[in-house]
Amino acid sequence: MDETASPAATIDCPYCAEPINAKSKKCKHCGEILDPQMREIELLKSQRNSPQVFMNAGGGAAAAASGIATLRRFPHWFHILLSIITSGLWAPVYLLMYLFRNKRYYY
């Protein structure tokens, strides 16, 4: 803290209780952002830099409209397993299509 600053020009940081300038937007001791607008911008930046995969059964707009803050995570291993199982269900269909094909056009 600057020794020449008057005591009225300083406040205590709500996060670390150290004295800081009353006009400060960020605490120089703990690094917490005090300005709500700057805090929102930093939160959006951190969310943009850490992409995550979510299961959107109702779509992202439906979740936002209902007031749900977070969506359920959908595990990658489960997605791969479901893809393998459901792609195997098409094998009988392809076999039947091959057996009952028009042999005049297809050998």
C-alpha cells in the first residue's frame, strides 16, 4: 500500500481483507476481480477456453429457457458403445436387401 494515500481512499478487499485502493477493479494481493462486469468477462473467457461435450436431449435453448444452469455430461465411452451397438443393428437389413435385390440390374 502506498504510504501517502489517505485512509479514506482505501477499502478492505472482500476476499483477502487486505487494504486496497477504493477504485480498484482487481485486488493486487489475491488477484480477485472486484468489478462485476470484469468478473463476468473473465468467466466467459474461461468458459470459452475449456470446451466440454454435453448431451443436449432438449437442445441448448431448451435448457437455457428452463433455467437449468448446467447440462448433463455424456461420457465418450458410452457414445462409442452405443454407436457400435446401433450400427450392428443395420447388418440384418443390409443382408435382406442384398438377398432380395433386383438381380437384373445388380449382380
